[in-house]
Amino acid sequence: MDAVESLPPESRRRTLVLRIRAFIGHHLHDPDLTPGTIAAAHTWRLPPPGVRSSAVPR
């Protein structure tokens, strides 16, 4: 079991948000940085255009 998986849901969510923000910060200069590349780096699939997902961190 991954250490993050053993955390409560809110802690897992917060950890994911921090990881995503760090990833964006490290790749901000990359012209290929898109929502899709961010999602792929964190094993997420984006919802289809026009569909809002409550799973996406805000």
C-alpha cells in the first residue's frame, strides 16, 4: 500500500493538489504544458469538454 493511500481522503486530496502545483511550477516554462499533460502526469483523465467534474481539485 502506498503511503498516500493510507491517508484520509481530505489529506490525499491536499497531497494531490500540492503535487500538481509543484509539477506546474517546475514545468511552467514548457510550451507543451496543458491541462492534458498535467492530468497525464498525475494519472488523471480529464472530463469531456463541457462536463464539469467534482473530482478536479480547485
